Amino acid sequence: MLNGALIKSVNLAGRNVLCAQRRNIVYSPPLRRMPFAQKLIIGSAMVLSGYIVPAYILVNLKYYNKSAVEE
């Protein structure tokens, strides 16, 4: 429905732009294997980035509770 209305409202040049934006997904093994050290560094960065905010909140939890009591 919406897609048909969108194409009708776009001129001929716009339609060509919409049709040119196709993506192909190729499922194949990588051309070069990622080194284990690089996997370790990237994986560690991802895990640590997920724990930074909760760790900060846990360390400063007493300040969060104190401000709630004062108000």
C-alpha cells in the first residue's frame, strides 16, 4: 500500500534511484581469517563496553540513594 503510493509520488528519475539500491548478500567464508588476537581484543572491548555503565552505577549506588532521600 504505502510502497505503491510512494512510487506513484516519485518521478521517473526517483524510481530509477529506488530500483538501483538493491543489495546482494553473499554467504561464503571470509577471504582472510581474522587473527585470534584481534578476535580477543574486539570481543573484550564489546564485553567491557556492556559492563561499564552497570559497574559505574553499582559503585555510585550510595549516591543515587542519598539524593533520593534528600528530596
